Amino acid sequence: MTFRTAISAIAVFVAVVATAAPAKKPVSATRRVAAAPVQTAHRRSPYVGAICADAATGRILSAENADAEAYPASVTKLMTLFLVLEDVKAGKYGLDSMAVATPDVNRCEASWIGIKVGETMSVRDLCLTLMVESANDAAIVLAVNSAGSFDGFIDRMNSRAAELGMTKTRYYNPNGLPPNSSKRYPWKSFNVTTAADQLKLALAILKFPETLEFTSVKTCDLVKTKGGYRASVTRRVNDPLRRTELAPGESIVKSLCNHNNVMVKDKQKIFNPDGREAVDGLKTGYIDAGGSSVVITGTRAGKRAVAVVLGSSSAKERDDNAARLISDALGALAW
């Protein structure tokens, strides 16, 4: 092979390789910046409003824009639970009474347990799924079971809110879903509230010892039974995991996990000096228009605090601020 021939062969080889494996495009020196969270009157950074108090006395420990209007989303379910517990105390029905799903149950969307018209579930287990899964259909079943009609329960929600001094709160549904043009949604407006109003509700509902029975549950199994469902608690705050025992013909549909990250997630938990977890409730909420909200409570050295954070731009902001508020409050009360 002559020198000229060899050079030609190499040139052909290089051309083939270049064609088979084209050069990569140069990497841009600039990085794409994530879009900032939406800021509105009802969804802001770090929050629309917040407040913290001593649960025993109601003494305010800190507050910022506590009277600013916000959309509570699923925090609404605290009022639903409160009215059910009042029914039970009054002897209207018991926690072990069975409730039947009416056609009203179709007027919602996830998160839900999937209970269908005609199926049954105990009031106790509906309350569990209401607090753990934030089940929108459970809220409707409880509402109709309580008042006999959807509209009747909404009237009672607003009447009771007024009696508690929640002067800037207005409810249009028992679960916090936003208004929707679909015929499934009978409401036309957002539920509205303030951090100060939700503190009043939290202080009232904590007077029922059954409240923490539901809000301190981290996980539970939804079990399909003949004709309906039941809920089996698998873990509570400061308790070990336990297994669900099934009766013949029963099956686990799915496992439910509480949305309260400060109570559930290891990296966000608050521990007391004795090593026990501090937070044992109450309820989170989220809708796009209203951001992320939470009413949170916990104990230390026999003292209980409550904090409310409404309308955060993100779940992280909500959780970070709620954890800071409740931790500072517990530290101050236990000092």
C-alpha cells in the first residue's frame, strides 16, 4: 500500500465514523430555572396566615395575618368530624353505628375510599378514613348520615361555626373540594376561613378525647367486607406496627397513610426529650387555588399546643413552618 493510498483509507474511515456517531451538541452554560410558585391572595409564600396557641387556655403564642382569608381545602374535614362527635355525645348515634352511602356520595373525587351507593361503613371507620386518607366520599356519607341531607349538614356547619365565633368562615361542602362546573358538584364557591377561626375550631374539637383516636393514626388498611368496608389501624403515633386480621371473605383493598408529614415522615418528626413523638394531629389540606394548609397539635411534658398554617405556596413551606411553630410553642409551654 502506498503512502497516498493509506492516507485515503484513513480519510474514508474517519468519514464513516463521523457519520455513524455524530458529535454531541454542546451543553448549554445556563440552567433552566424552575418556575416560582403561584402567588395569589389565597396562596402565598410562606403562607397566607398562621397562628399558634396553648391548647389548654387558648392563649395566643404567636400570630401573623391570622385574620386573612384563606381556602382551607381538606382542613374543612375538622368541622365535619367535630359535628359527628357532637352527634355521638348527644346520643344521636354511636361510633359503631352503620352509615349507608346515598347517591350524594357521587358528588366528589379523589382522594376517596371508593364507597358506592348502598354500601355501608361504621361511623368510626368513616371518621378514620376521613382523617387518615382525607376521604372526600367519607365526608359526604358522614354529613348525610348526620343531618339527613347534604344541604342540612352544610347549614349546620355554618351555624356551628358562627356559634364558635368563626366570623370569617363560610362552608359550602363538608370536604373542602373546590367549586366545579360539573353537575356532580352542588356548591358554587370555595370554603373560606382564617387561621384565627381554625384555631377556635381546633380548641373546641380537642375537648373530645375521641379526636386524637382518629388524628393520631399514621396508617390503616381499608378492608372490603360483605356489603361495605371497614378500616383497620396498623400504626399510631408512638406505637409499633400491627397487622390487620381478616375475617373469612374479607380482603385488603389498600393501605392508607396520613398526610400529616410532620407526624409521619421520619425526617420531619418532632421528638420530645424522652424520645417520644410529640405531634398527634390534626389535619392537612391542599387545593391548587388555596395552596397547602395544616392544623397541627402536639404535647410535651403534659402541655399541648396548636398551630395553624393556611395557604402556603408548597407543602414543604407548610410543613417547615408548622414544625417550627409547634416546636417553638411546645418548648415555651414546657419551659
